[in-house]
Amino acid sequence: MLAVCACQPPSAPPARASQDAAAPPPGAAGAATPAPHDGAPPPQPAPPRRGGNGKPALVAADDGAALDSRSPVRLPPPPFGAALFRRAPAGSSAAPRLVKVAEKKNQITDEAAWFTTNGLALPMITAAPNADAGGASDTFPSFAPERYRDHVLVKAIGHGDHLALFYGPNFAEARFVAILDAAHTIVAFFDLESFLMPPEFDPKEAGFVKGSIGWAMVEDGVLYISSGHRTYAASSKGKNAYLSAIELASGQLLWQSAPLVCNAENFALHGDHLLCGYGFTAEPDFLYVLERATGKVVSKLPLKSGPEFLVEKDGKLFVRTYDTDYVFEIR
């Protein structure tokens, strides 16, 4: 079983403002191609694996080498704007209606208490912020390769029938996503570097607009994934914070959402719809409902500050924002 913890999102880079945002033009997606080995040096040997649950590793000790030998599917640049190339498999049920039933100020730093008090959890493990990139983690699943060549394991998300592993150059960035099935077999491996750097930005903002992969889950053979940077939207001319649907078997982009819909730590699947949120300092903050088949926004609700976590439980959606806690009934 994958251990569960309510983890704090990685620290954001210093926020800087730039020019006014501009509406992103539509684009087209190209064919996905395998990424060739780029000559990166092989990873240094890691210390012996230690399972956080005290159990022996569930796969051979050379599983990291097996991942290193794979060539991830390198995805072409997305349109960085709302686009539908092909519908994702999903039904056409009515969109859920979110009705606010509770709202209260929080203490900003009491997110752990929010999870505990409400009996909530996310299926997520992240590395300790001060973890040594060359060391092993006691918290990650023992069967998860701790490195992909010169990239470290940043995050593991367990969804029961599959596991998403995020790898990046450091513990605050994620570029590669490996999907493992319930038997811990790698069924897909993607390089999403092209999703991380917006096509338009002030050159002085380059160090702030390099994005990361935020959350991922698979449903009906489709990988739903969020991507974006954590600074002002104006820094990338508004081209930030997307949800995308990628066919797992081919790596083809099915759709990309409108910008500025998802920069919360996670998003949630609710039947034929996705629940997500966006917000940032001095920017509008909203909770969104998207069609799972097309990525179209079907409704949005204003929030008092930027959303951080969304967790569904017992017919309710619990939303943690920077300084306010909400509960919505899902009708």
C-alpha cells in the first residue's frame, strides 16, 4: 500500500510582475516522438532501498536501471490555449453544481490541521524540501525508482489501480511522468518539457516562468495532467496553469483547457467532470468545473484567495485556499 500524507506544495519562486496578459492563440499538436538519450551522465549509485512500511522491495533492486534504459515519449509543444483535437472517452452527464455550505478563515499555516480535522487525505508523497538528491527516501514506495538518470523522484501519487511518478532536476520541478499499473509495471513514460516553458514571456522573467507538472491521474486510458508556473500570469502573457488530456497509449494530446484554470496542488475527478482551481496574489481566484471529454469550462465560482487543495468526501468538496477554508455540496 502506498503511504498517504497531506503534503505542503513546493515553495514558489519569488513572484515578479511583467507586462499585461494577452489572450493565447489556438494551436495545433504534433506527433509525439520518443526522446533520444541526450548523453546525460548515469546516476550515482543510491544507498540500499528501505521501504517506509518496513516491507521488502516488491521488484528487483535494478528497477531504477530499467527506468534509465527507457526512452520517454517526448511530447510536442501544446497550443498553450484552449484546443480540442479529439474527445476523451467520457459520458455526457450533467455537470455537478457546487453549493457553498461553509466558509471560514484559516490560519494560513494550519493546513495539516485542516486535513486531520476533516478526515481528509491526498494519495501523495513528496520529498522532504532539504532531502539530499543523492540519497534514498524512506517515504517513497520501495518499488519506485528513486532516480531517472540525473533526475530525482519528486512526487509519487497513488490512485489505487495506478501510480504516477514525477521526476525532475530538483525537488521543486517535475518534467518526466511515469505511470505504473497495479503490478508496478511501467505502462507509460512521458517527457513533458515542452509543456513547461510558455511561448511568450519577457526574457527577464525566464527564471520565473519555467513551469512544472503539478498533478496527474489516469482514467479510461487518458492521462489528465496539470502544468504551469508559480508566478504572476502576466509574466507569461497569461499562458499558464492548464489541464491537458493525453492518450496514454499514443501520447497524443486530446485537448488542452483554457489558461488560468488549474494551479492548485491537485485537481479532482468527479464522474464526467474535473474539479480544479486557480488563483495567485492580486489575481482573480476561482474554482472551476471542466468537461472531462473536452476540457471545456462549464462553471466557475469565485474564491477569496488562491486554492491549494481540493478533496471530495461524502458528497462534499473540501477546498483549502491560502487563507480561507470552504465546503461545497456537490449536487
